[in-house]
Amino acid sequence: MTATKKSRLAILTSGGDAPGMNAAIRAAALIAIREGWDVLGVRRGYRGLIDGDLRPLPAESVVDVIRAGGTILGSARCPDLEERPARDAARATLAEHAVDGLIVIGGDGSLRGARAIADPAEAGDGFATRVIGVPASIDNDVGFTSASIGVDTAMNTIVEACDKISDTASAHDRTFFVEVMGRASGYLAMTTSIASAADGVIFPEAHASEEEIVEHVVDTIERARARTDRPKRVVVIVAEGAGVPMERLQRAVEARVAERLGEPDGNFETRATVLGHVVRGGRPSAFDRLLASRLAHVAVKALIAGKTLKMAAWLLPGKIPSRLAVPSEADPYCWLVDLDAALVATERLRRGTSQMVRWGVRIFEELGTSLAM
Ligand code: F6P
């Protein structure tokens, strides 16, 4: 009697790590193992796939990783994947290890990589690996999902930092700029400016000129100076993609304050804090752990059902054409989106032409009119 081969899943995390990636790895591995699959972890993203660096991922290796930030598999940015020979090498690794299903956990570039590897036109009929994406990026710039894994934790980290900065800013009646990550997306800056009751926010989607930005900050400082009932602190959150280098912004605001408002208390100086990679690290929030577990569940179930070139997504029920997205049979709150459609929507988000971006900016302006600049 010949033993039937077990189906095999490979899991890969790629691009900028995001808190909750480990929760996704854990859920995908544990669910697949329970379904009778073998599970392999790919080391260092697509680099490991190209180099053939895959290791078994038994249940004991993942069961306790839900609390940890980063990714136990390691991650990398892999520009080589843009070249055909690297994609051929990745496909050869998948064939050599007889991988039936690949789950790619990552953001825009990682999902594009998944699409390129499984592209039927390039991979040909012989390519036997099904591929499903799971969106994970603190930037929240993946189309067709309301939330990517890691965004909630990143927002909480920023809000905590801004609360602390607000304490010292209030104590000294100072103006602080706080720069937050997000690449070309202003999502983190916009949401956290509301959640931390910041006095101002600068984000790329507003398309403000440098001059407008400076005048708006100075208006905010002027209003703060007029306050008599509470500290004259000003906290302005700046998205890293806003396009104004921090030093230049500080000097321009300081000069304009001196010109327009004068310097009643001696020299006027601003302070800047660049949160940088702090925003990307740390223990994932409960929401990110849950989101990651649920999206990974949907991804594994989709692979088992024979699906490929899809992305597990977190979307409110709405009128989405069924050729683009169908509700997941595994989880009524999740969707299975066509990977191509998700990538087109991601590109629109990046260019600022997406309806989601327009809604986001409008909702933001209604919630925080006094902040928008
Ligand atoms: O995409 C996630 C992200 O953290 C962005 O917000 C940021 O611009 C970028 O990655 C930083 O990349 P790296 O860690 O390669 O410097």
C-alpha cells in the first residue's frame, strides 16, 4: 500500500515587518497542521525562497509566538524578484519542496511578488503551487481591505508616544513636531492625530504646498498663544510622506512665527521627534492578533478549497462585484479578494485617486476640521 503524500504549505513574511505577523504565521501553521498538512517556514522573505531556505514549522515552534512583534521567519526587501531569473528560482524551490500552497504575509510589494511568482502567463501550466496573500503593513496602504495587520498596534504606539510628548510640550508651552512612518500614506498620521487630540497634522493626501503648511502651523501656534485656560502646547503630527523635511519645516515655522507673531518669551524654538521604526515594533495589540489569526484562517481555508491568486481581506459587507471579491465561507467578516483587483486598488491608494482615500480625507476633515492642513 502506498502512503498518500501530505499536502504542504509554505509560509513567508516579506517587506517591512508588522506587529501581528507572528500571529498570522501561528494561525496559518496550526490550522494547516490540524487539516493534515505539512508546514514549512520560508526564511527572510523572497530571499529565502530564491535561495531555497525553507525549514519545517512544527506546532511547537509557533504555538507561543502570538505575543512577539517582528516575524519569527525573518523578512527582507527583495528587489531581485523583479528579475525573471529570481522568480524562476523561487518557483523551482516551490517545486523542489513540493509546496501545494504558499501564504505570503506582507504589504504592497510582497503581494506584487506573490502575483508575479504565480502569474499563469509566466509560470506556465506546470506550476502547481496555489498562492494566497495576507495583507500586513503598518502603512494601511493595501487596497480592498479596511485594515492590514500591524496598523492597530502602530496607531497605539503613536498615540502613547504623543500622549507623552504632550505632557512635556504642555509643561514648557512648546511646539513639537512628531514624524510618523507610513511611506506615501498619511493614514497613520491622520488617525492618530484624532486619537491623540493633536493640534495639527500634515499628510500627503491633503496636497498642501510647503507655504500653506507653514502658515497653517503658525495659525495653530497663534491660537495656542491666545489660550489662557490651558497650556499653550502645540503637537503637530507629520506623515513621513508629507514631503517636507523636518529640519526645513522647523526652521521655516520658527522664522515665520518670529515674523508674524514676534517672540514674547525670547527665542522661539520648536522641537521634533521622529518616531521612525519604534512605530513598527512591539507586542501586537489584541485587535492585530485577532485580525491576523482570522485572515490566516481564511487564507488556509481558501488554499484547501483549491483557490489561488486571492487575498484574504477585512472588509465591511458592501456591494462589491463578485468577480472582484466574495465573502469568505470560513469567516463571515472576511472576504476573498481577487489578488489583481487588490493590487489595482493598492495602486489607486498610492496615487490618491482611490475613492477610499477621498472618503478618508473627507471623514477626517469632518472629524478634525481644525486639524486639516
Ligand atoms: O512599509 C513599512 C515601512 O515601515 C514604511 O512606513 C517606511 O517608510 C518603510 O517601511 C521603512 O523601510 P525600511 O525599514 O526598509 O527603512
